Amino acid sequence: MNKASVSCEGIRLPAEWEDQSFIQFTFPHRNSDWAYMYDSIVSCFVEIIQQVAQFEPVLVVCYSRNEVSGLFVSATLFPIYFVEIDSNDTWARDHGAISVLKDGNAVLYDFAFNGWGQKFESSLDNLITMNLSEKGLFSNELVSLNFVLEGGSIESDGIGTLLTTSECLLSPHRNPQLNKDQITEFLKELFGLEKVLWLDHGYLRGDDTDSHIDTLARICSPTTIAYVKCDSQTDEHYAALQMMEKQLKSFTNANNEKYKLVALPFPDPCFDAYGERLPATYANFLFVNGGVLVPFYNVPQDQEAQKIFEDLFPDRIVKGVNCRPLIEQHGSLHCITMQYNRKVLLNP
């Protein structure tokens, strides 16, 4: 593992729609916040993992290889690999390694993860990527970085533009020693970027991440952004999401082209057993090889969202997956996954 400063010449941060080697999950266990609904969340994870494995290989970090692998009885087109590593929680998007390409070869960045700005215990999750590397799962170089960054907080178009949110990256409990200009320059150098777009508006009630971009707006092509839109003026999200939409309309990519904006429906409110609103969002969709998986929440807008994604990605298979249990702990489909670029070599 290389902890030295990174030479970023020839670096490119690939887009998520590019070909993938595999997708990582971190499986729930009983000694976590999922304990009160353990059976239902296990069923949810198994179903989602089996869906992903119809498109590409899957790596499952889990507490017991024998116990967890025994839950999978349905045939899949691609293999599912299980590796035993201790974890705090299940949000692989934010503690997983980020794939970058350097001179055409894959390098893995292992950022610091501190529980979304020190909100939750995360010491075990912060070590998962290092443990995977030390177990020999990765053939590629792993670079450990003393900078707090979660995968759900950034979106790349693969050709030099990154989209993020001010609320998250400027959080005082992530990298307080750096200001916005310093973080911008750091990201540009680290990822080989030409442009960083800072979204200053937008949030979801129940979100613990300080407005991760993957809950609000996603880059779908170098010229297209899909975003959540709220049409109800009586909804608490209306004003903030209207301002977010206005700012998105002002953005341009590295070629100074304005984006085509695709509005995603706002799901009917979902609540937990205590009446607290949960952060349901169709922006938390997942690219897989040849497909797009769309989070469903058992609300009327699910079918509308599927149709939008089918129109948006006519060359991909679009499938809805039940993510209603996931939002009970304030995340969704994209949040529990981390894709690895096709040039990352997995040694299961």
C-alpha cells in the first residue's frame, strides 16, 4: 500500500456507466443498526445481490462466509464471492475504494471514512478496503489518502467534470483544515479534473450524509443530468429543490455545454414506525454492465420512474428492485454498492 503523495499526471476518474469488473457489497449483521429488522433487510440484500449478479460478478464482504453464502440459493449468471471482514454497517458506496485510471491502468484510492462527519462509529468500515487489499483481493495498486471522502458524494462524467455538493464536502467534520478553493484544487489534481461543479441547494429529509449528490442529481452522460424534482408546493422539499433545479440549469460541462436535465419523480412520502420521513429517491439508481437498476419504494411513482429510465437508457436493461427496507436506515440502492472499473483485477 502506497501512502505517499500521488502523482496525478495521466489520471482519469471514470464514469459509473463505463464497463465494470465487479460490484462490492458489505452484508448486514445482527450487531448493527439493522438488528431490529434483520430478517427483512437480509432478504432485501440477497435479492439485490442476486439481481446484480445477473449482470456482473459480485464481491460480498460479510461476517461469515459459510452463513451468508448459504442464503443464496438462486442461480446467477455471474459468480458471487464472499470474504470475511468485520464491519460496522453496510454502506459500501462510502467506505469502498474508488477506481481511477492512471495512464490506462487502474489504481484504487482508499479515502478516510469517518461515519459521515463523525455521526456514527465507523472504525471497522474505514479498514475494509485495506483489509481486502491485505487479503490479496486486489491486484491493483492501492493508495491510502488522509482525506475524508465518500463515494456517494461525487459524480464523474469520465472526461474531466465532477459534480458534488457544498453541504457535504464543506462539512466542518470532514476536512475542516481545507476551504472550498483548496478542496477544489485537491480534487482536480487527484482525479485529473478540469471542472468541479458545486451544488449548493437540495436535501432530503432523513438523509444522514449531508446531502450526498447521489441522492439528488446524477450524471448520466457527458451532457445529461438526472435530478429529483418536487412539484408539490406544500412539500417541505419544494423550495430547496426548486433552487437546486435553477442552479443545475446554470451548469456547464468542461466543454462549456449546458446539460440536458431529466427530472425524476418525487416519491410519495415514506415514513418509519415513528412517523419520521424517510429519504426515498430515484436518483439512487445503479449502473451495472448492460443495465440500470432502479430503486422502488412500493409507491405509485415507481412505474413512472422505470419509464423515465427506459427512455434515458434505451440500450440498457432497466429493472426495478425493492429498496423500501433500505431507506429505514436512510440509504438506498446506490448507497449499498460500490462498482470497480473493468481494469480492476479481483483475486477472490
